[in-house]
Amino acid sequence: MNSATAGTAARVMDVAEALIQQRGYGGFSFDDVAQAVGIRKPSVHHHFRTKAELVAALARRYTERFESALAAIDVARRDPLARLKAYVQLFATTYAQDGRLCVCGMLGAEADALPADVTDAVAGFFRLNLTWLAAAFRDAQRSGQVITVQRAANLAELMLSALEGAMVVGRGGRSGAGPAAVGKNLLASLAA
């Protein structure tokens, strides 16, 4: 694939990502993507034969970017509570972009209506996050920064659910609070 072709494919994915974050899987078409990118619909099909292929690739790319962000947090912050706060900031940064929601959170809400390749890619995102969060909470518990009888895996699910839900409630309720406030409050309630 030459650089112009790769660049067009990346732009198609960028536009599809923004559309999913605003409208979900069912809320956009290849026509919408083609118009936003400034190409013809057959050109979108040249890069991605089907919408499912595009969205599965997009969900995998989103997960890879998240994995890189988590690795950067691990390198930059040794303090377990600081790592958890940086994690919350990942969601807050996404939400700060005109109330955008997490790509995989949006797709997860539609999982029963999505093709298997897409749901598999979305499940990978959630596995990655739950595994990372459980490790971060275990470290925070061992250091005495988080004191609770809850298992780290339960805390991981609570945090991820709270952040994803805060995005939806913030947008739906037009409260603007979003994940930053919810994550901060949740960590404060768990902190020693």
C-alpha cells in the first residue's frame, strides 16, 4: 500500500471514528464517510469492503492506541493512584471533544446488533482495560492507597463502568460533568 493509499485509509478511519463517537454504528454510512473525507463512495469500498470490516479495523486501532496510552502511563507514573488518575484522564480527554464517547463503549452498547468481527474487536478493548485496571488497583491496594475489601477485578469493572456510563449520562443529561468528575469522586471514595 503506497503512502497516499494508506493516508486515505487512515482518513476514512478517522472520520468513521468521529461518526461512531457521535452517532454509533447505525448512525453513519459509507456515503457519510466519503463526503467527509472528500472522496467518492467506491473509494471507501476500495479500502474497506464492508462497514463491518471498517469498524472492526477501527476498533482494533482504537484498542492499540489505548494500549499505547496505558503503557505510557505505566512508564511515566510509578505511583498506583497517579496511574489510576491518568487513566480517568484518558476518558475525560475524549469526552472533552464535543461530548464524544468512547468508540468501544458506543459499539458495546450496540453489541447484539453488530457483526461478530466488530464485537470481537470491542471485547478485546474491554479485556485490555479490565486487565490493566485490575493490576493498577492491586498495586494501589498493596501500597495502601486504596483501602477496600473489594477484589481488584471488581474495582476494575466498577471504574470502567463508571467512566463509560459517565460519558453517556453526561451527554444524555447535558450535565457536562462526564468522566472526569465521576472518576475523581470514585477514586476519592476508595483512597486511604
